[in-house]
Amino acid sequence: ADASTPFLHLSWMCNLLGYTESSFFFINGIIGAIAYLLFRVVLPPLTLVHMLSYRYLFEQYGLWHPWAFRLLVLSQFFFILLNLFW
């Protein structure tokens, strides 16, 4: 999720220095929006689906504790909500 943060900081610095009309500011904004969508909107739900799809591996390798897996899934779900609504 932090992959989009450097672009946000660069935009903030460009704004602070008065470079909001530069092509760097525009390109940085485009890349930042793409990074935000990819790493904060698309990737976390895919990670949750991946965890649920490969649940049997937790059992196979002896990492299966029902309460721990539920906690892991629940924390990933709240992480997704936090990314979308904060």
C-alpha cells in the first residue's frame, strides 16, 4: 500500500515549490493515481481471495489454527476497508 505514498509526497513538494504547472507534476499525478488504484484498491482484495483460495496450504503445512486464520482474514478485510475509506 505504501507504493503510492512517494508520488503523493512528490506532488506535495511540487505544490509547495510552485511547480503545479510542470509536466513532472502532471506525470507524477498520473503515476500516483495508477499506483493508488493498483496497490490500494485492486491488490488487497486479490490478496484476500488468494488467502482464501489457498486455505488448504495452511492445513497442509501445519499452520492451520481456525482462530488464527479467521483473524488473518478479518485483519485483511479491515485493511481493505481502511485503504478505501481513510
